[in-house]
Amino acid sequence: MTNESSERSASAVTDSLRGTRDALTVRRVFGDAYELDGITVIPVARVMGGGGGGGGEGTKANESGGGFGTGFGLRVHPIGVYQVRNGEVVWKPAVDAGRLAKGGQVLGGLAIVCATLVFLRRR
């Protein structure tokens, strides 16, 4: 790996990590407040993310080497809003219908398994 290519790789990794830091800010968690019919609404989200890095070198003196690497991931889920009305703040959670449906399916499956085990045990 040449010195110039090593510097480019390090620069790319640094830029990726800088982008990760910039993406994981409080602005991602609390959205811009807006007013609607005299109520100020502040959206809130759960933000998870991370970044990676890399590098590389040759393995032996007479062999050319190489390497590189980078990575980035970001996951954002809305969790609710704060409503500000007449100086009072109220939390309004977001309802994730898909998550509720999955929970109901798991609970229903467990109930069926338990009922089947009770039925088989009584035979």
C-alpha cells in the first residue's frame, strides 16, 4: 500500500466517522417544533447508529499489500411528540401498529402451545 493510498484510505475512514457523528445528533432525536391550532408540537424519535473504520498494510516486505474499510448504519423510529398548550407540556406516545400485531401473534402462539400441552397432559 503506497503512502498516498494509505492517506486516502485514512481520510475516507475519518470522513465516514465524521459523518456518523454528524448524523447522531440531538436534531435527529428532537425534530423541529411547529405550531398547529395554537399547540406547539415537538416530534421525538429513537436514534441508533454507529460507524466503523479500517486500514491495511502489506504482509511481507517483498509483497504488495492493501486494505480499506468503512461502515455506517443509522436507525430512526418515531416514539411520540411533546404537545405544548397554554404552558403545559403533555407527552403523546406514537403507537406502532406493526409492533403491537407482532406482540399479539407471539402471545397467541404461546397461548396455543400452553393449551395444547395442558390438553395432552390430561389425556
